[in-house]
Amino acid sequence: MSVANRRAATWGLEAAPWTAGKASREVVAKLHTWGYTAADQAAGNLTALLVTTAVADGGRRVSVHLADQNRQALIVALSHRPGLAVADEAVLPELAALGAVSCGTDTAEDGRRHWAVLDL
């Protein structure tokens, strides 16, 4: 995954039950350093669901990627578990219900990615 021409941050984390909470706090804190403070709850909830979904894939680690552009944040969670057959779309309605203006999923050689775009 490549992000260009915008601010971005990445965290590599152990795939563990506590990871979603840690990732949520990190994402919200980074958004604050970028000057965004109005969407804390939505950003935290979206991050938690994305990371919980990545952890459920059963890999040893997950990564979280954050970027902003035009008062929107892109939040991505990657499971780093290769060999998953197809993208799992079951989480998409839940992401939309939490405030994602756009969301998606795909499966690649490096694992499954789930992502959400949030208005800031």
C-alpha cells in the first residue's frame, strides 16, 4: 500500500484482544496532532471495528494506516495473514453505520485489508 501527497501514519501491532483499543487511541491522538478534534468517537469506533476484524483473521500482527486529505481520514487495517481466499464484506454495513462515508475490503498476498473513509 502506498500513500502519497498527504500526511500519513502507520502502526504495526500484535494481533491481540487489546489491540483495537490501543489502535483507536493512537488514531484519535494523531488526528488531534493534525488539527482534527470533531470526529473522535467515530474515528475511534471505526478504528476499533477495523482492527477487531483484522485480528479475527488469525494472523500474528496487524497494521493500521491513517491518512488525511480534504478534511477526510482514510483508516486501513491489514491482517497480515496470507492465504485468505476472498474479501469478507460482512463488516461493511457495520462500518457504514459507524459513520464511514465510504468503505471497502480486499484480499491480497499480504493479507486482508479493510478500510473506511470518515469526514472530519
